[in-house]
Amino acid sequence: MSAMDDIAAMLGPRLSRGASVCEQHGRSEAHYALAPPDAVAFPETPEEVAAIVRACAADGTPVTAYGTGTSLEGQHLAIRGGISLDLSRMDRVLAVNAEDLNAVVQPGVTRTRLNEELRATGLFFPVDPGADASLGGMAATRASGTTAVRYGTMRENVLALQAVMADGSIIRTGSQARKSSAGYDLTHLLVGSEGTLGILTELTLRLHPLPEAVAAATCRFPTVADAVNCVILVIQSAIPMARIELVDEMMVRGFNLHSGTDLPEKPHLFLEFHGAPTAVAEQAAAFREIAAEFGVAGWQDATTTEARSALWAMRHNAHYATGALEPGKRTLATDVCVPISTLAEAVVEAQDLARTMGLTSAIVGHVGDGNFHCGVRVNPEDAAEMARVLDFSGRLAETALRLGGTVTGEHGIGLGKQKYMAAEHGPALAWMRAIKAAWDPANILNPGKMLPPES
């Protein structure tokens, strides 16, 4: 029997080869072409995941994990066929250990669902990439988002995990302890591995107390350089920002078109402060004092829960708002991250380059930690335009590396950024290949992702 036959016998109707289901799992939020798998499996336990992987390992069938399909670098696309392993039915919150500030969840739990479960505990899980992504997918791509400047990324917020390896064995890494010096750190090797080293089937996540008070605001600046230089000084002044997000004038235009807002088309910062009421007021006052040096205007407080929710919903919809700038095209999302001291230089270069190349590019950024995105509109069917956009993306990557940064702060490598791996990692890339070969010698786990083909 083939792997497909074995899995069909085990799962019954929870293995689908229907065209519509396969196409659904072969779509991407970004510009990548449709890549449907040969079949979609819906396991419900770690043991079923292990049995599926063992069957696939026996005849070399590729296995690609699938969460909610929101990744922007195509990590979930089964580009070599085989099984798409949809983990959405593994969606239980297994334990909330409030005294130890952690929760144990299955990979299909979304961040929104977890925070709903935590509502009565006075705790929350802070990592917020915008999309209501699955926590397994967020760990696999080492996601972050708007709150990373205060609370860190998935790397800092995963304490332990369970994973199914390429031979179908199940391992556990880490513990509920806050630190350990025991052995190799396999937890954080698997976090960010994009499903190429193992399939995550359980996560122990760090939780944080809900802040006593929360205040949000927006403000605008004469230029992007003014806004970013304000951010740099705020961070260097140790003001403990919970969120500090940049949107450039083109992104503001997208918001106005998509959401019906009427913001002035100037660079804006979206802000949030957490802490005791007096501390929040002091943080906001200190921020405004610094911002005044850079020509801040149009300060708008979002004091109610509803106003804050509307503000961050608008920011989280940036990917879709970018689509309003040139309807009918797709968005190529870049994702560079640079040292905070070089952030203004990188953002201004990105804006100037897009204008010079005649591209529609909207910038949003988690600028408190040096990470920003250019959402560039492109028609993938127009070869000349696609080549121009890829050239832009490549030049932006070169700028980030020249300034001491990275080609991806949070979206990961997936399909689109493999070409930059050698430039960023040099000889270390060979050691990454050695890890992949040791952990997955038959190359069945998400093949064709992260590591570029050997020349």
C-alpha cells in the first residue's frame, strides 16, 4: 500500500483528495502561484500526526504542515505535492497554569482563542502578528508583531514543545521552568524552522499579566525621517512602549480607501502604553515631549476599548488596505529588520527606491524593534513588472544586510527569501544544511522551503 492508502485507511473521511479542499490549501495571501497538495489530512492527535509521518517516510511522500494559511512567504504551500497536514482540529487549550504564568496548547489554537480562554485569569498571550494565526504556525515561523517591542517574539514566548520528527517519533523539548542549561536548545531550533525539521504538536507558552491601564494614540509627522528619528530617540530613552508602529503616507492613503477614514496623508505613528495609570500617563507625556522635537502634530488619544480596537484593527488590516491602492494586483510583502540606529536610513532608502522604480509601495513597521515592511503591488502575470518588483525586494534586502540587519524580521524565509540565505549567513548555511540532513535525511518535511537549492 502507498502512504496515501495507509493514511486513508487510518483517517477515513479526514483525508480529502477533493479539488476544492486541495486548492484551498494551495492558496497564499501573497503573490505565490496556486500549489495544491495531492491530499489534505486532518489529524486530531499527536499519535495520528506521527502515524501519518511514518507512512509518508516509508515511501518518501512530502508532508507540509498547515495552520490557517496566513503566512506571507508560502511556508504552508505543498509545492512538491504530497500531504498537506491541516492541524486545525488539534485546537485544545490543554492547561492554563496561572501561578506559573504559562499555558499548554495544541498547534491549531489561534492567538485570539487563547486570549478568550485566558480572559478570567488576568493573563494574556501578547504576540500579535495581526492575522488570527494558529499558534503552531506562529511558532513555526517565529512570528512577532505589534507588541514585540515590549513582550518579545515567539522565540521569547515558547518555553517548551512537543514535535513529531521526520521518522514519526515524538519528542518533547524544554519544560515549564523559566530557564535551563540542560543540553542543546532544541526548542528554539524547532521554533522558526518552518516545518522543515519537525511538526509541532504541542506548545507551552509564556503568559503575561494584563496591564492595569492601557492608553493608545496616533500622531503624524512632516516626513518619514522625522517619525523614525522620533522612534529612535524614544527607544534610546528607555520609554517602555507596548506598541510603536509606523505607517507612511502611502499606507495612510490605503487605510483611507479601505476603511473610509480621512487621515491626513502624512507619516503617522500608532502608539500604545501599558502599566499602572500614573505610569501610562508619564510614558505618554515623555513620548510627546520627545515627539515635539520632530514636528509632531495631530495627536489623537484612543481612550476607550472600542477606540483602541478600531485603531489596531485598521493597522492589522494593512495587508488588505494595501490592496486598495491598485485593485486587481497582488502584494509582495518585504520584511527587513535593521539595527535601530540605522532605521531612518533604511526606511528613507526604501521609499526613494520605490519612487525611482515607479512602484506602488506602502510602508508599515514595528519600528520599535527596527522591523518594517514594504507592501508592493504587482501583477504576477506581467513579467516585466514582476521582475522590477523582485529587483526592488532584492535591493532592499541588500540594504538591510549592508546596515547590519536581516532580510526577514518575522515573516520567515519560505519560498521567497531563499536567494538571500547565503549572503546573510555565509559558511553557517552549510551547517544549517547539515542539521536538515541529519534531522530529515529523506527531505520529506516541507521540502523546497527555507534552504536554497545547492548549486
